[in-house]
Amino acid sequence: MDRSKQIRLEIGNAMGTSNQQTGTVVVGIDGTADGMRALRFAVAEAHRRDACLRIVHVQLEGYPGSPSPSMPALPESSWHEIAAGLVKEAEEEARRFGYTDPHLETVLATGTRRHGLLEQLHDAACLVLGTRTAPLEHLVAGSTTTALAAHAEVPVIAVPHTWDPAEPYGRVVVGADDPELSHVVAVACDAARERRARLEVLHAWRPMSPYDAAIGNRVLADAWGAAVRTALAQGIRDSDAGYGIAWEITAHYERPLIALHDASKAADLLVVGRHGHSAPHGFTLGSVTRALIRTAHCPVMVVPTTRRGE
């Protein structure tokens, strides 16, 4: 099949019907400002989706030692009291952030943070996490967000410290990569509709060769950009009549990481797809997605490239 026709069919199927948002917005909190930032985003996301909210804190089992070398080790019951207090505080903060639904669920889980949160996603619409504010802390502790984005069966939204809920741009950006086009673009369409925002479908590509600079700007970039814009625009045009969102196509002759990072500076949400299924250590995400989780200026939604159960 001609590739342009295939792209039109995939995006047409994706946008022909809206994904009905059901389930629960799950947010992981840890007692830090990063967790509170994620909670604030999750409250707004629950309102947008008309969904329930579940606050989850994972109490690590067998916490070693004490808070300080000069203090005696605390008993397990004390750690439980501290964890329970964090959950109670988060519940109160959710109310202050404007969550008014009486069905607010709180969970104090145990085990590793990754497994404790994964167990709470059985009926989830998405998982919201705050990215580490301090780069050094991120490097020392590792990235729970990256691990969960690589393995969760639902979209994972990473909320950076640069997110400002008071200044929306009215713009959702989705990185359109051919293998993931249909499902990921459909999720981005729903996100734009819920926010009453404009959708930008961004496709970026740049070959890596010794003659890249010489031939790209003159021949390859123009021909490629025109073909991509035509294929994507036709697919959206064929299906947009019943969808009701404003959209635009952007084709960047640029490396995807650079193009998407730049786009995140003036977006309310950046939507990207997850690659692969079972590679270890979170590498199913691919280098671009992992880098965007750490560096994007707006919240990043990582979407599994297949729907739950497929």
C-alpha cells in the first residue's frame, strides 16, 4: 500500500471516534513538592475527564536505619504513621486544589514504588507523577517515572517543575511517529478536546549522514515536508467533521528530540508514544521519550502504542 494512503487511513481510523475517557486518574505522591505538583495536575485531569481520583503512596517495607546517623532507628510502626500522615495531607490538599467529588480514594501501598503503583492501575485512565526537581536527586535515586512509563498499560503523565497551571497555552502537541500513529494521535485528540485546545500534529525527521547539511536543506527537506503534511492533513480532514477540534500539521526537518523539546516550551501537554513491550530497565521508551521526561517544559504524556489488552 502507498505509504501516504496508509498514513491517511491510520489517522482517519484514529480520529473517527473519540476515545471515551473512563476509569480513574491515579496519582503517586511521596511527601515532596514533586508529588504535590503531580497531585494538583491530577485534580485538574480528573475534572477534565469527569473521572474519579485515587491518591497512592507506597510505604517502603523494611526501611533501613534511621533518618540520621545520630538518631536511633525508628520502629516500623513509626514509618507507617508517617506514611499515613502523608496520605492524609495529600487528601486535604486535593480538596484545597478543588476536588469536590465525595468519592476520593486514598491508598497506602507497600513494596517497591514501581510495583505498588502498577497494582493500582487495574481501572485507571492514566497515572500522574511528578518528575524530580533536582537533577542530582534524579541521578542518585533513579527514575520511577521512567520505569512506570515503560511498563504501565495506561498513559503516564510526567509533570515537571516548570509546569504553570495558571498560564495555559491552549495547545496540545503530539509527536506523530508512523508505527504509533493511530492510537497515540487519538489519545492526543481527546486531550485537546478536553482542554478545548488546538492540536498540533508534529512529525520530525532528519537523516544522519555526512551529506545531511548539504542535501537536506535544498532537496530532501522540502520534498519530505510536503509529502508528510499532505498525508497527515488529508487524514485529519477526512475525519475531523465529527470530532470538533482545531488542528495543525507541523513537519520539522529536525531531530525529533530537538523539535519536540522546543514545542514543549509553549504547550499545555506533549503526547508521545512508547516503543516496544518488554525490554528491561525502561528502554522500551526509546531515547527521545526518556529525554523528554527529564527535560520537557510542559507535562509529558507517554502513551502505550497499543491499547490495554492488545
